[in-house]
Amino acid sequence: MRPIASKLLAKTCVGGSHLNPATAALLLSLCLGFPPSMATCPPYCLCASDIISCSGCNLSVLPSDLPGYATRLDLSHNALTVLPVDWISRPFERLATLILSQNSVNQIEVNAFTVTPHLLHLDLSSNQLTVLNSSIFTGLKELKELLLFGNQIIQINPGAFNDLLSLQRLYLSGNRLTAFPMGLYWEPGGPRNLTFLDLSYNKLSKVPIQSLLSLTRQGGIYLQENPLACDCALIALLEYWMWKQYRPLVDFRSEYPCRDNLEPTSECSQRVVSNMPLEAQTYQVEPGKWLRVPCPGLASQAQEEQGVFWVTPKTVVNSSTNDSSAHLTVSSNGTLEIRGALIEDSGMYGCVAARGRQYDPRESVEVNVVVGNLSTAPASGLPHSSGAEHFNTAFTTLASCVVSIILVLLYLYLTPCRCRENRGSRGCGGRAITLCSDPREVESGQRRSNGKRVAFLEPQAEDSDIGGPKTPAMNLGHVTTEGILKNGSRTVGQTFTDPAHMA
């Protein structure tokens, strides 16, 4: 029955003459199992399960009584112009997605979204919004995605994104913004976990390079198709993003400016680029000492206007914002100075400068700074190649293998033979510690008189039988002890007889 009711209701939204809307709403609500007083689908809307769609019905005023069970409400492709505070008669406690795209909305009243406290996705794209006033999104603390592209926004007032604490993705492309909305990141009530910002197809001519170097470590910022001025700072940023394979730039490289300025002959790269290969280097310094780190690939005659930035583990610094008392400073030639090095200063440091070159994958514009552990390190502040560390590791491993082989050989060839039991005697009699070359010769009892003869005699253990007569501790009469010595390939044996018993 549900598919039939949906088809009848769809005919009502399109033609409006096949079935009475109230009858269709009642029929659908009964099919869904809701009482008519709580789940009445408004005229010209389609209600299916937890979805309400009033799209394409040419509505100029929002329906006043919408069922509160919906998790998705589609009001797109209508003629709505204002979103008032009382646009809905009851709170939407379950509503997660609200679509208001393709309308003519030019005004959103404050607290208009307090009736949708659990909204996750809000689509306001392709409307006629020009200004985002303060606190227009109040109540959307759980919102994760906000679509505002395709409007005519020229201004974002302070506090416009208050209460959007959980916002992760914001689409502002296709508007008329001329300034980068930094308030998104530093205003106290703004988003805390914003990882995606689309500002493409706006009218931005300048962007905060230093802030972008810090922000892009947290997520993606799209700037393609903006009339950005190709100064040295922007070229340095684009080169650094290309070296890092930053996806917003790599995916839309042809839509960014400055494509013709990324050459060694450009104004920014002339007289500043050295011929040294950009190899990964490590600098070490004692805690409390000063360290100077030159910018890789940058000649000493680089000047301040070239725009040199250093991306440190905690912040981003450049020569134009130097403070003589600061812990980290950048000189006019791009050299980074660490004053009073701390243990937490250890990490990777990237030098961002316009070099006018395409980086080889093996090259690096970053250096490693290590504070402390100088017992096995080179002199303070002196770079050393990481290849030396690999050589030391390989040499240590090889030496360990050689020592292990020698110990194994010593164990195999110099281990004493086990005492072998003689026929007709208890135990070993006189025990001999022998060095064996061939166990088969020992077992066969072959004796050869030539060569050297070595034997180490031990006293025979006393008989441990209780009540039996004790035998002398040294009774070597007619006791045969064999001493086997490895001497080349020869094995020798000798029979010892106690002189006292020969008489």
C-alpha cells in the first residue's frame, strides 16, 4: 500500500487535481503507522518514511505544519525569500539534513535554526544571500557541513559563525568575497575542527600567506580561480605546496595564477637561488645555546622583500614580523635563528621561499633540528649528512654479524667432549676433558701413538651406595683414560697406569 500512496501523492504535487491533498496525506500517514494528528503531510509535499520532500512546488511560504518525525527535509527549487524564526510550529528534534538550495533566500533571521538543534547538514547554496550577519547560525552546535556556494556574499560580519563548534566542511565558492575570512579560525565561538574550506571562484586578490602555512597543516583550503596577485610570497607558497603535494593545489593547478612566474628567471628567484642541491640536513645544538640555520637552496644575498617563511613545529615566522626579543627570528637573508634552544624546539623546520624550480622527489626544503644528545653528535650548529648515520648503522650491524659467527665457530670446535662410559666400568673412571675433532674416532677407540698427547685427570667420584665399602679416592690402577686432541686431522690416545700398582 505504501508505494501506491507515494505515487498518488506524487501526482498531487505535480498536477494537484488527481487526488485531494488532505486525503493523500491521511492515507500516507496511516500507511506509515502515525496518528493523523501527529504526522500530517502538508499539501504538495511527498512524505516517505522519515523523509519529507517539498521540492519543486513553487512555494513562496514555508509550510506551517510539518511532521516532526522527519530526519531529512527538502525545500529546494522553490521561491522562498526569507527564513523567519517561526518558520516551523514545532522543533525538529530528529532533523539531520535541511536542504534550502535553489531558492531566493536573501534574509535569515537570528535564531531561525534553534528549532533544529541536531542538524548535521545544511544546504543554503544557490540563493541570494549578500551578508552573513552575526549569530545567524545560532543553535547549530552539532552542524558538520554548511553549503553556501553560489550566493552573492560580499561580507561576513564578526560572529557570523558563532555556535558552529562542530563544523568541519564549509563551502563558500562562487561568491563575491574580497577578504579571507580569518574570523573562522580565531573567533572564540567559531569552528574548532574545520578541515575543509572552499573559497574558489571569489574575488580574493591577497591572502594571508603566513596564516595559510599554519592552517593548511590542519586541512584543505581551496583558492583556485581567484585574482590573486603574484608577488614573491604567493609564489613561495605555491612552490611549497607543490613540494608537499598539497591536494587542493595539485588537483587544480591549471586554475591557479602565477604559472608563468615559477621559473628561475622570475624576479623573485633571481639572485637568491644557489646551485647547491637541496639535501636533507640535521642541525644539533645544546640546550640554552643559539643556533643559526640557513635556508636550503637560498643564497646569502637574499633580501627581505623576497618573502622567506619558516614553518616550525609550533608556528610560522618570517623576516617581516621579527621581534628582537623573540625566541625564533628570521634574518633578512632567510636564516633562522633559535635563541636559547629548548628541548621542545626539536623537529622538522621547512623554509618557504621562491626558488623558481621544480623539486626533485629526493630533494628537501626541510631541515631537522635536534636539541641535546651531543655525546655522539658533531659540533653544535654544524650540519651532517644523514648518510653518515646510515653508514654507522650498517657498520655496527656487520661487526655484530662477524662477532656472532666467530662465537659460533668457537662453540662448535672448542667445546669439551662429553664423558663417555667405558665398557666394564662404572661411570667414567678417570674423567678427561678432551677436545674432539671427529666423534666417530673417539667412539671406535682407535689410538694413534704419533702426535701430541694431552689428558686432564680428575678424581673418581666416591661410591654413593649406602652401606657399601668406600673405595680409595685415587684408585687409578689399570684405569684407561683416553685423551683426544685435535691436531690437524690426527687423533691420539694414551693409556695411563698408576706406578704404585705396577710392582
